[in-house]
Amino acid sequence: MKEGRDRFITESMGQCWHDYDIDKPINTYSLEAYICKKCKGFILGNNDFTIEEDFQRLWQWAKGQKDMEDLIARFNEASFKDKEEGTTYRNKFADAVYDYLKARR
């Protein structure tokens, strides 16, 4: 995971980059979760934009940003779900968003 990139994007989206103790999970029926020390939310972890579920939050957010229309147009949404290359395409998109956001600051 490109943690620095994903943290910067997450915070630019107005979301919390969670601070939690990985050694103190809350065990649920099927998984381990955590409580964020900052937002007090019940979480599974931080965003990893190569993972399809986390990526969907980034994609929807970016599509809602008027100034990112040109960036969005360079990518084919179907490619993000490709079984073999999806991770690569999601990574390329996240890198492009990161570069765009960094350039704006």
C-alpha cells in the first residue's frame, strides 16, 4: 500500500486517517475491527485505494469534483474491475489523483 499517498488523498476527501492500536482489536463474529482514537469510529483500517471497496469511495468522490472532470475522462471505469489488471488501473488512478491534488496545493 502506498500509505503516504492514500493518507493524503483520504484527508483531502475530508475523511479521517484513522489512528488506532493494531494490537488491541475488537473481535466481532467474523473479523477484527478497531476504534479510531481521533474520530472514535468503529473501523476495519485505513483506506487502501488498490482495494476495490476503498477505491469506490475515491472514484465516487472524484466524480463529484467539478475540477477533476478531465482527469476522470482519461480513465475507463470498467478497467478498475478487471480481474487481472484492476489493481494496476486503480493504482494508476490513485496516483493521478494524488499528483493532481499535490499540484493544487
